Amino acid sequence: MSGKKVFSLTKLNTSIGKHLNKVSGAFWIKAEIAQLNFRSGHVYLEFVEKEGDMIVAKSRATIWKGEYQVFEHRLGELLFQVLKQGAEIIAEVEISFHNVYGLSLNILDLDDSYTIGELERKRKLAIEKLYKEGKVELQGKLKLPIVPQRLAIISSAIAAGYEDFMHQLKNNQQGYKFKIDLFETAVQGDKATSMLIEQLKKIQLSNEDYDAIIIIRGGGAKMDLYAFDQYEIGKEISKASIPVITGIGHEKDETIADIVAFLNLKTPTAVAEFLINRVYTYDQNIEILLNNISDDIKDLVEDNRYSFELQVAKLFPKFSSRIINESNHLKLSYSKIKEKSFSQLNRNQYQLSRSSDYLRSLPSQLKYSRKELDNYLYRIEREIKSTISSEEKNIELIDLKIESKDPQRILEKGYSMTVKNGRLIDPNSIKEGDVLETRTKDHRIESIVKKIDKLM
């Protein structure tokens, strides 16, 4: 051995361990997490310190299960943002040395204030980056349909906020129906952000023509919102061609998802109420429009009714004159028929008398002449009946014409006639205070003119 003093590796490590054990107590250190692994409730990390891109120090570290449960209870969802690759933390550690596993650090505590401050700094940088890239304004340029009823919901099916949203939407008082597709995701935990982004992409690639994307969760502490407070989720929302509405359920704090979304509301219930009210407003506007159209039609009918009554008033004197002329013509025709019939009868009687004398003077021709006389009388009678029947038909036709133009018949059809002092009125001669009489089929209505408005 040439006088050299040689130690076994065990002795060397034991000696190192003894010297390190003299370093008592715990230390606060600042380091970057280069790697981490969760196993059996413990967390195994590798700390590094860099100068630029060069690693100048490296050490293994462990968070034992008991300490991890304390951190998890204290920090909630924030813990997943603290313990991730690339994060810089301030931790209280104690030195541990093992002959086999070598030097490592046991993590006893974490500096929450530094960690939260660091996360807030990164959050502000993410928001500034989104503004600088023009991504915050993109959703605001989209248009939400007037009646948004086809909805893509991103949430957890077991989240209380999702249940509140569905209850409010399905039990609206107006009975409006919405088509809802749930794209299920975790809303907290280390995988929540990536799952949210995956579902946003899935909706964009879907063949469904959605009116809006609704992102909801419901309640929780601020530290539980970090899945919605990442640059990546803001970037993905800004890329969506469909309006995104958030109802993450936190009254005081606004996440990056809220900032970039088309519309952010405080709670899932508020989102449901917004959608219902938007449909209700459209429904009310349609009802008002229909009422206006109905009123316009009524006004148009009333205007045309007045115009028709005016035309009837103008034409009535002409009808009356025509009726009188037709009546006089009928009387004249009747007189002519009567006169012609009596003249024909007188002539026939004269011929009959002469025939009788002739028959008495010629007894031998009585039988023959009698027959001729009967035939002649038959022809005369038939001619008279035919003439009278024809003229009676003409009289009936004239009666029908007269009856169809009778003012009373016009009134029976639902029209009315307004007169003044027994004469049809001239609208231009009417003045306030005049007494008018309106005639319908069954009534006579007396009215006093209080006001005259010209419609045109």
C-alpha cells in the first residue's frame, strides 16, 4: 500500500455523515425545480441553481407524505402551480445524508408569500402578453346570436355550478328549450388547464353549429382558480370562432379566462339567467312587432272602410235614379202588355161573333166551322199565355235588378249609411255640432260631431 492510508467507501460516507450531522437545524433556500416525481404519496424533486443556462448547483430533495398533506391542505389548487417543473420556490430544508443514497434535502416548509407573489407576477406577465399580442380583443369582435340556444358546455358533470346552471336553464318560467352538449373536463388539479384547452379544440373541430361556448365551475377559493388563470387557456379562448361566456363562480377575482372571453359573469346561475333573458327579450320584441302590424292592419281596414262608405254615398243617388227609371219602364211595359192583350181579346171576340152568325146561317157547316173555331181559339189562347209569360219573366228580372240595388239590401250586408237631414252627407260640409244619423240594417244611430280630423 506504500504507506498510503486507505478508507473504505462506507467509512468515508460515514465520516461525511458525521460531519454533516454537526450542521444542525434547518435552512431556507431558493432553487428551481428541474424535475419532480409523485410516488406513494411522496414527492421526489431535483433542485438546480443556474447562472444563465449553466447549472452551477444541483441537489435531490424530498417532500414526505406527511408534509405534502399539510401543504395540500394549506395551498389547495395552488400547490400544483408551486410544485411544477421550472417553478422557482423558497423552501425550508434540512440536510440528510445516507451512506447508499448520498446527500439529499428534506423539505419541511414552503414560503407561501414568495410563491404566491411569483405566481401573481407570472399572471400579470401573461395578461400583458395577451394584450400585447392583441388576443384580449378578439372575442369581443364576434357576434352572439340574438337567440343563443345551441350551447357547448365545458365543465365537470359533478360540479355544483354545472348542476345549478342546468336547473336554472331547464326550469325557466317561459318554457324555452336549449340544446346542450357537455364537454366534460376537470375544473381543478394539475391537468385541468390542458383538459380545458383540449375540449375547446374539440368544440372548434365539431360539425355542430354552436351559438356559444359556456365555461362554468362554481365557487371555491381563489387558489382553486389557477386552471383558468394561465396564458395558454387565454390564448386558446381568443382563437375560438364561437363566443365564449364564462361563469367560473368567483365574486371578487377575475381570471385570465374571464378577461379574454366574449362575456364573463360571476356565477353559472348568472350565465343561465343571461341566456334566458336574451331569448325573452327577443320574444317580447317579436310580440311588440306583431302587435304593431296588427294595429297597422286595423288602421288600414278602417281607412278603407271610410273610403268605401264615401263611394257608396256618392253612388247612392245614381242607384236611386236608375231604380226610378227601371220602375217607370216596368210600368210602361206592363201597360203596353195589358193594352195589347185587351185589344187582341176584343178583336177575337168580334171574330167570334161573326163566326157565330155565320154558323147559324149555315147549319150544314156547323160541325166543320166549330172545329176550326176551337183550333183558332186554342192558338189565340196559347199566344196570349206565351206573351204574358215572357213579359212576366222580364218583370221578374227587373224586380231582381231593383232589389239588388235597394239601399236596404246594401245595409243588410253589414255596411252603414250616414245622413244629415235625410240626405247623404258631404264630408266637406260637415262641421262640429252637426247632428248626424247613421243607419244600419236594424238601427238608426244619432250622433253629434265633436271633432273633425283629416286623415291625409
